[in-house]
Amino acid sequence: MSAHGYDLCGSLLLLSTCAMILELSGCTGPQSTLNPAGRGAEDIANLFWVMSAGAVIIWSMVVGLAVYAITLRTRPHDHQQTAIWVIGGGVIAPTVILTCLLIYGLGLLPPLLARAPAGSLTVDVEGHMWWWQVKYPQEDGTVIELANEIRIPVGQPVEFQLSSADVIHAFWIPALGGKMDMFPGRKTRLTLEPTRTGTFRGVCAEYCGTSHALMNFQVVVMEQSEFDEWLENQKSVPRWDENDQRDEGLALFMQAGCGACHSLRGTEANGTIGPDLTHAGSRLGIGADVLPNDADSFMRWISHTNSVKPEVQMPEFRTLTDNELRTLAEFLTNLK
Ligand code: CUA
């Protein structure tokens, strides 16, 4: 091989190694499939590593043979030897390897698609353009509703019952398991079993319009006792006692018409078009996890909805004064 050829081979090798390191460096954190925190995600991560190892081995063999043919064995091969390489390396080896990978891959599917045992926790999630409506049906027939945040206990299977209010969305918590499409007028199911506590990020994995990429949610995996406590708090209405501006804030909320789209359990606001805001202040983010949950973000969200999330249905309340916005924002952040 000429010096030029070696240079080319070396550069390609270096380039692909750099690309791989760059890609893998983005694979930690709350939204990573390669840092699994659930049974399904562990299987999927293993599949990735098996496939990657297979690809690296096959790639090395092919490149090794190419280098061998170009540098060490430059004279022509005889007909019989060529036939062995073509049939062995081109037909038999790929058939055997791909069949093994297919059997291994298909074997992972049944547990990923299995339903949770009867009596498991069930959470209903409905996709909307562009937010997530989350419901915890209770034994007494009541429903605890929240938005863009899911909390589940660690170490046990949870069945998500998924649907959509408008177009096709897809429910995906990469750190916990596989993804599942959400269709209008039809229910799909996905069972996930978190294996460690922590806060993870969920996303919509199906293009669903302008703000598809701004449709996220947080998933908090908690110890059972913490989860029970949290659920108990969600059942109740927020404690108002020490919040002086409660009445003023609530009056503004009703006066501005927020209650036509949003619910605040325990008040006359009972809208169903937008997210339930009963415990809005206790959530980790606002606007489907687009902004942090604080008064400044609420002010920005209420007055500039459309620039934060293009084409969102919620109108911008630009007629509110700064003082009114501040009162409303503080009222909402206090709904814990
Ligand atoms: Cu919902 Cu993409």
C-alpha cells in the first residue's frame, strides 16, 4: 500500500473513533438509554452493546482483510480460494450472524411488551399538542390529575395507559424503557419497572407539530413511602394558610379567565382544556418542562406563551400589568 493509502486508512480510523467518542459522551444524564434505570431500558442498553460489539468485530475483520489483500497478498487469488471467501464471508457468515442477532433481539420483545400483573399501579397519560395530561385513578373512583410530571414508586411494575387528544404522539422515558405510540380514540399500554430512584426526563418521540420538541415531562422515581406521601398530598387541595396573596391571586386567576381552561380543585376553576393546576407550584417545570418552576418563569409564560412555545393554544395575557402578573405568578408557585 502506498504511503498515501496508509494516511487515508489512518484518518478514517481516527475520524470514526472520534465520532464514536463524541456520540457516547452525550449518553449520560436523565434522558439516557445507556444509563438505564428500568428493566426495559437495561435490556435495550444490552441489545445496543451486543449490536455495537458485533459491528466493531465485523468491521475490524473486513478492514483487516482489506488491508491484508492490499498490502500482504497483492498477487491474484485462485478461483477456488476466491469462491470460499465470497460464499463464506458474503453468504454464510452474514446469515449466521444476522440470524443470531435476530433471535436475540426478538427474544427481548415479550418482556418489553408484557402487561403489569393485576393490581399494579396504573397511570393514564394523554398526549396533547404539546403537553401531557397525567391521571392516577383511585380505588374510590376519584382521579388525581396533574400535568407534565409523573411520579412512581421504585422496584415495581407500573402500567401506563396511553391515548391522545389530537394527533399521534409517542410516550418515551429513555432511562426507563421502550417507547409507545399514543393514538386518538385508541388505548395503548406500556409497562415500565424502575430499578432505582431518581429524576428522569420523558419526551414525545413522534413528530406532532411545531412545538413537538417542547413537549417534555419529568419522571420522579421515589421510595414507596415517599410516593404514598406525595400521592396523599396530591389528593388534597393546597394549604393556603400562610399565603396572604391567595385571595388576590385567585381573584385575578378567575377574572382573567384562566378557570375556563384550567382546574384548581377546591375552587370554581374547573376548565378541562389545559393542564390541571391544583398543585402547579409543586411541579419541577412549567410549560411541559420548558421553563423552570418559579415566579419569573410563570410571568414570562403567561404573557409570552407563544414565543416560549410556538403555536401553543394558550393565549398570551399581555393586558395584565406587571404587578398583576407578579401576583398571579406568586399565587401559582404557592400551589404546593
Ligand atoms: Cu407530541 Cu411529538
